[in-house]
Amino acid sequence: MRIATWNVNSVNARLETVVRWFEEAKPDVACLQEIKCVDEKFPAEAFERLGYNIAVHGQKSYNGVAILSKTPLEDVRKGLPVFEDIGGDGDDHARYLEAVVSGPQPVRVASIYLPNGNPIGTEKFAYKLSWMGRLHRHAQNLLALEEPFALVGDYNVIPEPRDAEFPANWTTDALFQPESRRAFRALKNLGLTEAYLQADGAPGAYTFWDYQAGAWQRNNGIRIDHALLSPQAADRLLGVSIHRDVRAWEKPSDHVPLVVELDA
């Protein structure tokens, strides 16, 4: 089972590129982020023609997540739960979508678009950390189910200096703050496996290059798209690939697909 995650940076604006990748890569499951459209405007027909079942949690012009699967999707959840004891009363940002991918060995997957958090020292950064706290609590509850699941997506966190070509450029950015990195570490320390580090771990494997200042040409990249696996899913991990070449295609997203392969 190949589970992909990709921040497409507007699915309609880059539909030709996205469909081309689906036709070539043929993922069994794909979690998309930053689709930037309401549910009704998601180009479902283009993917249904390729045999995908679709769940969408969209938002006009911003955010938005989707899950596409070759098999039916069940137990669909839109948005993170609200936990009164840790603060936060939910939000109207479409950033989290979860579903069970049916089959002989079902897998629960979540498409995550974690808040950027910039600029630091503002409500936006506080929102990022609060959102990560809610994700942490929800992951705890999922682990209690003792089932295979994958929390994949654009986490907007650079975990370590090795995950940036020029770490010094990010010291004042919310993606690389000690609080952001600590929250990401705490999430993994619940007992989740970071798929890329487990399967490969080589430095320089970036998933994002900014459109500005020749970042792609200078390989000024960062690794912010991640796949965290429950123990039951990690036991089935066969490999991880980053489809770096897609960044060089015409009209690309600033992110590239990350694909996790699990034993079916």
C-alpha cells in the first residue's frame, strides 16, 4: 500500500500537474493539503476517472485537505476534536481530515496541514502551538485503539538543522522555533515512528523549496512534510520515497510528494 502526502498549493490551479503525477505514480492513497477550494469546487471528476474515492474538507481560497483512495473511505472525520482541558474551542480552518482506508488490512490515515505560525510572538504562533497540542491529544487517543494509522502531511516544522540546507536562514521562522520542534518531538515520543527517518534518514532530502530567490536552483530546501506511523503501521513499513523531480515540472507546487509504502 503506497500512501502519499502532498501539499499541492491549489489543486485547481495545478490540476494538470497533479493529475499527471497521479497517473505516473499511481498511489493507493493520497493525502493532499492546501487545496484552496470549498468541497464543491474540488475537481473530483478528474480523480474519479482514475479510480479514486474522495473525501474533502475544503475552505475558500485558503487551507483545505483531501484524501483520495483506490478503496472506499470509512469513518471520515473533518477537523480535530475539541479538548476543553487543554484550551482551544476548535476553529474554522480546514486543516485536518481523517478516514479509514478499507481493505483486507484497513489503515486509518489523516491529511494534516499544520498552521505556519508566522510571525513568531503573535497569535498565529500561539495558534500553531495550540493546534499541535490538540493533535498530540488526538494522537494519544488513536494510539489507544491499537490499530495501524498514518498521520501524514505538511507539518510546517523543520525538525532538526540537518533538515534545512541553510539552517541559519530559519532561526527567526516559526517552522524552526524550539517550541515548534519540541512539540513535534513530543508527538513522536508518544510512540510514533517518523517514516522517512526509519526507512532512509539521509540528510538533504527536502520536500519544500520556496518560489523566491532561486531556492530550487540553489537547493535551498527544507524537510517539512512528514509521515508519522503508529506501531502497528510501522511494523509494515517497507520504504519511503520523495518525488523530488516533480518540483522541476511546469507550474509546480513548492512542495513535492512524499510516498510511504506499507506491506499490504
